[in-house]
Amino acid sequence: MGDKIFKFIVYKFPALLYIAAIFILSSMSHPPVPPMMNDKVLHGIEFLILVLLIYRAFNNGLLKKMAMGAVGGAVIFSFVYGALDELHQMFVENRVSSFNDYIADCAGIIVGIGAILLVNYFLKGRSFEFV
């Protein structure tokens, strides 16, 4: 039982906190935005981090043997959450839902999962190992 709680706290809880943070920021009419930062870049970074955390939660670590289900699950979950985030913003005063924002989210997801695959590729002796 202790191992399950440890894995939840270490691997899954950070992803849940990050999902909650995205939801809270998306609920704000005027969320805090770093000055001189392009909106699309922010979307990309936001969802790059999301896919890393979701993959880490599904795989119980970033640099362990990759489970194909963890890779696919992280990508699908992140794509769906990005779409739901844009849908949610349609109902928030002074917020605009944008397909271009969703494309930026998806670009961040692709870059993030690509980074996971490349890091694992180079750390594992130039071969992909899927469990």
C-alpha cells in the first residue's frame, strides 16, 4: 500500500496539480502573463509541460523503459485537454477561444513527446525500448 501512495504522490499528484493550475488560469478573465511573451509560445510551453507530466504519471517516471501506452495516452490526453481548455475559455468573460491557440497547444505536445522520445533514444543506446 505504501508503494502505491508513494507513486501517486511522486508521479501522479504533480500532473493533477498542473491540470488544476491550467483550469484556474483559464477561468480568469485576465490571467497573469509574462511581459513581452507571445501568446502562442506560452500555449506551447504550457502544453509541453503538461505532456511531460502526464507521460511521467502514466509511466511512473520519465527515464524508465517507455510504455507505448504511456506515450500514446499522454499525447491523447493532452490533445483532448487542450481542446477542452479552449472550449472552457468560450464561457469565461473576456476570454477568447481560438483554434490557433489549440494548434499552439498541440505543437507544444508534439515537441514535448518528441523530446521524451529523443532523450530516451540517446540514453538507451540509440534504440527505443518499449515495454
